[in-house]
Amino acid sequence: MKEFQTAVKAVTEPVEDTAMQFSIDGRELVCYPPEPAQLAVLMAAVGRHASLQTKVAGVIDFFVEVMDEESHAYIRERLLDRTDPFGLEEVEEIMSWMIEEWSGRPTESPSVSTRSQRSGGRKSTRPTTKSTSSPSVQTAS
């Protein structure tokens, strides 16, 4: 029988160095960037062949699995509480933030200064039309 070993794989970067913190209702939580295998499982769960229920479950599974144990337990507890207003809208908002951070493309500008306008391209002013009237004749007065 063929045996596969993962114990000898070297960890290239400690997980703690990649941790990101965020808070929900004043409680600090910790998440980590996903590993390629986690992304593959997510993509399979939300593929065209999956039902809506499978997609929702896949996203929530992914969402809580990229967190540390304490954060995972907190999120799971809140999602399972019928009286808690924390739900899928908040999960979506947090997931969007996570993905932006992991990809290095936050939607908010890191600077308060405005960007300078790009030059080139079409102007937004309306073009003027040339006059097609004939030259006027001056009359003596």
C-alpha cells in the first residue's frame, strides 16, 4: 500500500504572523489567510453544480474555518442563535473585507488625499459647431 506523509513538510511561515484582527460588536476576533486547499474546497462548494443550501453552507464553513478556535466558536454561537441579529449580511460584509485584505486590494483608499485626474481621453465638454452662414456684408451708414 502506498503511504503519504505530511509530517515532514516544513512550515514556511508561522500562522501567527499572518493573523488579521477585526471586531464584531466590540469583541476582537482573529482570522488567517486561507491555504490553497481551503480555497479549492470553497470553490467546489459554490460551483454551478451546487444547490443554494450547499453554497451557503460552504461559505459559512469557509468563513469560520479561517478563524482561530475562539473566534470560530463565537461566530458559530451567534449564527445558531435565533434571537441574535448577526446573520448572513454581516458574514458577507466581513468576508468581503477579508478577501480585500488578503488580496491586497482594499476598497477604501489608504490616504485621505484625492487622486489627480487622468489626462487624455475624450473631453466631457460639448463640441461647438462651425458657423455655416455666409460672410456678412457691411452697409454704409
